[in-house]
Amino acid sequence: MSSLVGFLSLVFAIGINFYLFLSRYIFKFQKQKFNLFIRFSSLLTLLSFFSLMYAYVVSDFSNYNVFQNSHSNKPLIYKISGTWGNHEGSMLLWLCILSIFSFFFSFTKNIEDNFQKLTLIIQAFLHILFGLFIVFTSNPFLVNSILVNEGLGLNPILQDPGLAVHPPILYAGYVGYSIVFSIAIAGLFQNTDDEWIYVAKKWSLISWTFLTGGIALGSYWAYYELGWGGWWFWDPVENISLMPWIAGLALVHSLMMVRGEQAIKKWIVFLSILCFSLSVFGTFLVRSGILTSVHSFAADASRGIFILLIFFIVTGFGFLVFLLKEPKKSNALNLLFINKVSALVINNILMIIATLTILLGTIYPIIIEVLYNKRISVGGPYFNSTVIPIMIPGFLLMSIAPILSWQTNKINNSKKYVLAFIILSVLVILQSYFLDFNTWGFVGLLLGFWIILASIIAIFSSYKIKINIKFFKIINPHVAHIGVGIAIIGITCSSVFQNELDFNLNEGDKFNVNGKTVLFEKIETTNEINFQSLRGKFLFDIEKNQSKKIEAGKNYYPVSKMITSEAGILHKWNKDIYFILGDQKNNEWFVKVLINPFVSFIWLGVIIMMYSGLIAISRR
Amino acid sequence: MKLNRFYKFLYIIILSFVFFTLKIFAVENIDERVKKLTLELRCMTCQNQSIYDSDAEFSNDIKKIVKNKLKAGESERDIKKFLVERYGEYILFRPLMNYNNIFLWGFPFILLIIGLFFVLIKSKGNKV
């Protein structure tokens, strides 16, 4: 029953959007009525989504999708989040978020009516495309042709609180770029004033903040769930999310230039189209099953072709309009050897090069396979030795860019910066002299600390310190860059200075980790609702009274006959101690302990970046 | 301004000196070399994991092979060649610099040069 409601409301929502799309040419109606229709179709899409969720919650196995991906003995939270733990459901979530964005956009004030209407019509067009994709190739409301009492279960790796938050937030980032895309296209069509750039800025910041959060949540999830102690692998799926992120970052920075009266409209429009195209392209790559990963639920060629079609329509349409309706020639760029405009232009160029390099590296194995029928891998080492060196000048520039002037070549207080840089590099050299020397470690630490230091000097020497909201808005660019600096330090330390210790232990053994004694108490097996767990129990630092308990082990899921590893992590502010329980051999357990220094800095840096994203949204 | 130049000079001297001494004294032991190499190899039986990070049987075998070969004095290049012959290029996370991959490796640098030219051309008329 709920499936029927869901399906009908989905079809009805698509119908309304079709009607709205035609309204541009045939039945014209007023803005008020138009907005009402948009909101109504959003509510219908939401209703469709919630009826699918309802089918999952009550384990309605007459729905084929629920039967395939759920099981009645899962905890409630995984029944709810299981709604988007499969291809069909996740596409419905995508559509749902698209219509939520339209819903909120219909409330935007301060923009011209016709412009708003045109933007929403383009949104309606996208809704139709993805809606038809769902109905024809990935319908989550199909009826199960056999009568069953039990479902096949959800992939155990996805049975994690991460599934509840990572996909919706990531999708909010991806799909948020649809609004930016629509605004840019509408801006091209109407070509009126530059007011739309401010609207685009707000929405691109919203999407970027969500995307940042989504990617960070994904890597945190990988960090504690996949059990190899890392959080980034340059996996194709990660690359796909990184591309719109970097392009979106370039977009946010280009939109800043508007304030310097150096509107480079053409470039902004290009980036807006690019961001959404990359999002759709990413969806195509993941959903088509070309890439194997935990994200590609089931491979089906027809879906891949359909999404590829949508990708070509969206990108083709976008860039065609871009070429035909090119914005009027804007002011010439005021590029000096070093001023704000040249810093922003260089930053944009570097970011685009990084994006394109990641794109090429991600699809290159596919190209080679098609051309030569040979499988190759393009992995971390390639990206580390191409993308990171490309970004380094950008990072250096970032430390001082916010205080550069728009018009002149001068840097205020330049002596302070030079002196600070020298002192800092001597300190970093001393550090690497007394600890292990590593070129990447040296470069990373120097860059990270330099960005933080230069931003702090800039804040203290350029503005009067006050504690009020306005002040926080003014120093916001510096705060964002401090966040990046902190993240760079975390990334460098946790990847370069990671330490690994291997042990073969019996229950009751004591061993030494980082100068602290650890007791391997015992192995415990328990039966949970939907899995069996095996846990090694460790007591960290037993000499102290408050010794910490750590549990590391594995889960066995009988429904899908899969084993997942569950790492035990002791979080400290300056390091994570990461326990992995291996197999038992000759009555001894293999235990791997990783010491990851300053991992928490990565998440702290990301939180600061998101915070300043939020502040920037409220700033005009 | 004079002071500035002096600082810069001093800085470069110190930096290069320290770099060289560090490079000379940095001797990698065998485990570090194994780590460095196995981080660049794909575990063929896992999903997107390097051999170093993985504890699968396949990875442990390769780790042993790599260690023995390094001990026997073989170079990294020889070991990679041996593994490619056995398992195909798919095992290498760092693609070989060969004819097929010339575009892959050249592309970022071509873009960088184009970008540089763009900035130079655009900033030509704007000297202050």
C-alpha cells in the first residue's frame, strides 16, 4: 500500500514539474501560483520518499526493493537509513534533496521574479530527468512477485550510524550544485544585472559546506570501519567527490572577486556548470558499476547508459547555452605581480588543474581498458606526486592572499611575515632533525604552520580585535585558512609519521605501546540481534588508575555471510591509538596497533572550514 | 630592504645546508624500504587496499617476497618488474612511465604550462 502511495506521488510530482516546464511556453501563470506548484511537487516527492522509508521501517517485503535490501531483525536505525543504502533508494533521496532545494529557493527574496521563475523551471527540468530515470530504470516501488516473510538483508559494512548521516549530507552537497547550475543558466538567459551572482554565492557556499561535511564524514567512516588505519585512499569514489569539491572551492573564491568589482562572470558561469556536471558525472561513474566499490550497489548497464544520457543532456545543454549566450565582456582583470586578483586567478587555475588531473587519473584506467584491453591502476602514488605539488603554490599563496590589496602591489607589514617565516622554518628544520626526516613531512608541517601563523599575524595586524559578530565575519577568510592549515598538519602527521606495531599475543599477555603497558584481557564472543561479535578486550595504560578500555574485533553477519572488522580506537587530542585484531594462529592472536599522530586535527580543520562556510553564507 | 635580502640569503644557506646533511645521514633500513614499496602495490584480493595496509594472505606473501628480494640486493625496479610479469600492471598503484601512460603523466604539466602562459599574457598590459 505504501509503495503504491509512494509511486503515485512520485509520478504526480514529475507530472507537475512537466506542467511547470511547459508553462514557460504554453500556459503562463503568476509567480504566486507557480511557487505554490513548485512547493507542492516538492512535498509530493518528500511523501514518495517517506512512504519508501515507511515500507522499510515496517519491513514490508511485498516491496521488491525492501525485500532485496532489508531484514526484519535489523535495529530500527538501520531500517530507516537502509532506505538509501541501495541504488534505488539513494536515487530517490537524490531527487528528494533536489526538490527540497527548489522548495527553499522558491522562498528567496530580493531577486527578480522572472529570474527566480526561470531558475525553478530549470530545476523542474532536472527533476523530470532524474524522476524519469528513477521510474524507468531504478524504481524502488516494484512489487515483489513472490510471497516472502524475510528479506535478504543489508550489506553489513553499511550497518553503521555512518550510513544515517554520510549519504544525505553528501547528496545535499552534490545536488545543491543543481541550484547553482540553474541560477547560472538562468543568468545567461536573462543577462540582466549582476544581482544573481550574490544569490549564486550563497547557494554555492551552502552546497560546498554540505559537500565538505559529507566527504569528511565518509572518510571518518572509512577510518573506523574499513579497519586499515587510513582515512583517504584516492579511491575512485573519493576522487569523484573531491572533484566537485575543488571546483566548488574555486567557484566560491571566484565569487569573492565580485566584491573587487572584477566580475569575471564568464568564468563563474563556467565553474557553476562544471560543478554540477562533475556531480552528475560522479553519480554516473558510481552507479554504472564501472567502478567497483562499496558504493556501487548493483551493476546494471541500462542505468549507466541512462545516467550517461542525463549527464550529456545536462552538460551539453549547460555548455551550449554558455557558448551561445556568452556574457557581455566584463572588465579587464587587474593582474599585478602580487595583488588579490592575481592571487585569486592563480588559485583558480591551480584548482582547475588539480580537478582535471584527478578526473584524468580516475578515468584513465577505463580509457586504457577500452583501448588496449589491459587493466592498470592509478592510485595514491600518482595523485600524491601530481596533485599535491600542483597545490603547494596555492597553499603558500593562501597564507597571505586575504590581506593582499585589490589595486596595488604592496603587502603591509611584509617584514613581519618574512621574519615569521624564517623562524618557523628553522623550528621545523630542528624538528625534522631530531625526529625522522621526511621530505613530505617537512613540507607539510612547514606549510600547515605557516598558513596558521600568517593568518594569525594578519588578523592581529590588520584589524582591531573586538568580540562581536561583525568581527568574526570580517576575519572569516583567515579563519577558513587556519582550518586548512590545521587540516594540513593533521594530514601530514597522520600519514607520514604513522607508526605500526605488530604483536602475537595470548590472552592475559602484557605488551608495550608507546611507553604504556597494555593488557590483553580476553577474547569475548557474543550474539547480537543480527550478528555475532568477536572482541579482543584491551586495557590501555594499566599502571594508572583510570586505564582505558579498548575493544577491537570482528562481526559476523549470518544473513549475508560476511565478516566486517571493527577497529578499536583510543582517541586522544594528539594521537589516535588504533587497534586491529587479526587472526588466530598457533593459539596466538595477531594484534596490529597503529599510532596515528594528530588525526583529530584533520576533523578539527574540517569543522573550522565548515564553520566559516556557514559564516560566509550569512555575510554578503 | 637590505635587511630583507640578508634574511633571505641566510635562510637559503641554512635550508640547503640542513637538507644536504639530512639527506646524507638518512639511511633507510629494510623494513622502511619494504613499507615504501608495498604501499605502492595493490592487494589483488582486496577492494582498493595496498599490500602494506592489508593483512590478507596474498598481501602477506607479497610482503615476504619483497623483503627477501630486497635482502638479496635486488632493486625496487627489478622487484616491480617481477611482480608485473606475474600479476600484470594492475598491481602497481603508480602507473609505469611508458608509452601508454605518457598522456597521464604529461597532462598535469601541460595544464600547468598553459595556466602559466595565461597568467603571463593577461598580466602583460598591467604593469604598475
